[in-house]
Amino acid sequence: MAPAGVRLPDMTGLVPGATAIELPELRLDAIYYDTDDLRLARSGITLRWRGGEPGPSWTVKIPHNVGGPTLDRHEIRFDGRVDKVPSPATDLVLASARTQCIRPVARLTTIRRPIEIRDGDGRLLAYVVDDTVSVTSDRRPAGWFREVEIELHDPGDSGRQILDSATLRLVAAGCVAEPPVPKLVRALGEPATRAPDVVVATLTADATVVDVLRHAVARSVAQVLRHDPGVRLGGDPENVHQLRVGARRLRSDLRSFAPLLERDRVGLLRAELGWLGTVVGDVRDHDVLATRLVAHIATLPEADAHAGAQLQRRLEDETDDARSVMLEAMRGARYLELLEALVDFASVLPLSEMPVLTGWSNAQLASKIARRPWRRLASEVDALGPDPSDAELHQVRILAKRCRYAAEAVAPIVGPAASRFAEAVEEVQTVLGDHHDAVVAESWLRHATAAVPSCGLAAGQLVALERSLRLELRAQWRKSWRAASSKKLRHWI
């Protein structure tokens, strides 16, 4: 912060050879949009229109780690007229706004005095701006503030030296060094600094089973909300993966902790989470198949490279179709109402009135919660014949995942023993997951060959590779199972 009347110090020589170049003064008019309860600002998200500078006038800023005000954010810009929020911008903030309408919440007029810091070769090192901001809002009286920001363009040692030197000079001149705060948060004050709708509390050493459940639910809901914008943007398949993991883990945890929760609420949520997992899962399955197919096509003889490229293009078209279906669902009322229900559920857990907690210690309850999915998994494996089908092995994989999730959830109470057990079960899940991926890849290749016969020879080679890998994995999973099912690892259950 910079009090009125403070003169900015000379910024020349922040590092040896650096010069400070004052640029023309700018007037920036900005309109910020949010919900009535400031859901975006409280999640660290900014949606604004701003005129007075080159480039697209609409901006969405999304934190790299959603969870509160921060300046470490991903910035996406859009063209559009001043009186209408562009649809792509609205789309990116849907997970935070959910069923609430977005409207203007503040107008900021900024008089900006920019300074460029360049080295002796003219290379831009940093950008210093002295902003005097006037605020108009129906939420609080009109006001103003002044702040100086330093934007580094050199992230290395030179950048850190510039930041340290500039901060020392500014403080000496009368400025106050503060953690960075988005302008809208500073403009709207305390209401914009309140906690986001979902807070993942840190578990303490004396955590109860209810504390663990509350933590598990909040963690998964926050994971879905955090990766939603990245799913919509595309480009990084990990966002789709993490959103699906959040939905699936929560669905599994609600099953494991069901005795502690109201049955009707849990049943409805689990059904809707299953729907979401299916919608997102189709895209994720195509992403996994694409990664696998690209790697295997690279091993084909040069004579089959063209056919391999045809197969790859066909899969890309299918992935685009699956993504369109997914995004349509994520823009619909069903998805937004599910997110609203998940946020409400995480805020106030609907605990059962049954006396399930009476007479049980936390350690006993934790073991009981993990015991049921373990017994279901063990029973499924015991029922397998000497040569189980692919579908039977896939079911074992699903049950192994549930068992692992339950063990991970209660690990804060049980301790390292639960974590070691979860790691061993995860190995079973991983081997059988790779097996399932090989099965899916072979099936897709066979269907693709029927549609594009000219790719038959290349697809046949890839099918042979998938089958070979599948047979190797069939030989491995029993070894992983023996390790995970040892009494030494599961003595606490």
C-alpha cells in the first residue's frame, strides 16, 4: 500500500545496469462481476471488464490452487462488449457461481503510472505500477486506495533481487509492504475476504471419525470445484482426471461412511456422483487410450505409419465428440444443482441419528469403516476361478479402489499401518487398471478396424501388442494380491 502524498523512489539500478523507464499515464475503467454473496472473490476468482488498455477487454483470473484470495492466478482474456459478459467467460466461473446469477458488484477507476525495468540490453526485467484506485459499489460507500505492484518478468535470481531491492526502496519512501491482494478484494473489504464455500480443515492428532469424514468430503468437493475450470479450458487432461477422481473418491467415501450419515441424502448424492463420473469418465478413458495409442503407434514399421495416423485421427474425433457431450452436461442444471448440493453437504454433514458412535472408540470405528470394503474385496477374489474373465478382474479392480480409499480416509486415526495397507492395495488396483486399459485398447482397435479396413494390418499389430501386455499383467496381479492380503498388513482391520 502507498499512502497519499508518498513519492515513488527512483527505480534505476535495482540490479547492476538496470534502468527505469516511466511510461505514459493510463486511465483504466473496470467493472467487476460476482454473485450477491461474492462466491467468486471468496474463491480467489476475478471476472471483470476493463477498458483503457490494448487487447481483449474481458478477463477471468483463476487461482492455480482455488481456496481463497491470491495473486498466483491463471489469466484468460476474451473479446466482448461492455454490457454483456461473454459466454466463455461465464462458463469458466460456473462451478463457483453455480445456481446464483452474476451481476456487477463494483466499478474501479484506476489512474496507473507504469514503470518498466530493463537491463543494459533492453530486455524487460520487471514492470512496476503505481495505481490510484477509485471505487464505486452499492455495497459500501465510495472510496479510494493506492497501491504499488511489482510484476517480475525474470523469475530467476535477478528477479528476486529486483523484488527485494524495490521493496526496500518503497518501504523507505513510506509504503507499507503487504501480502498481495486482488484489487476487487481490497475494494469490497471484509465480505470479500471471508472463507470460500468449501474449506478443507487441517486434521489434528486428536481427530475423530466425524472429523475425518468431514475432511474427506470437503477435500473431494474442493477437488471437483478446483479442476472444473481447467476441464472447460481443455489442454491438460490431468484436470479431467482429477475431477473424476474427486467425484469417484467422494462416492466411495460416502459408501464407506454410510452408517454415520442420513441414508436418503447419501443415496441421492451417490447416484448423482455416479452420473458425473460417467460423463467425465468417457473423456478420461479416451485421454488414457490416446496416450497409450500414440506410444504404441510409434513402434510400428514405417510402412504402417500412415495407417497408424488414421487410427489416431479417428480416436481424436471420438474424443472431441465425448468432450462436447461432457461440456454440455457441465453447463446444464443437473450438474450445477449437484455442485450446490455437494457444497451444502460439505458445509453441514447430515449425520445419522442412529447410535452408531456409542460405545466405540475412534480406532474401533476407523477399523470398522475399512473392514467392510476389505471383506467385499477379499470375498470377490476368493470367488474367482483359476482363469477369471476380464470383467471379473475389472470388478476386483473397482473393489480394490474402494478398499484403498477407505484405508486412506481413516489413516489419520489408524496411523501408518493403514497407509501401508492402502499402498499395497493400490498396487493391485494399478496392475488391474493397466490390464483393463489393455482390454479397452484391444476392443477399440477391433471396432476401428471394422470401420476403417485399410488400417487392418497396423491395428492387428497393435492388438497383438495389447494382448501380450494383458497376458503379462494377468500373471502379475496375483503376486500383488498376496502382498496386499497378508495378515501383517491388515492386522488393524
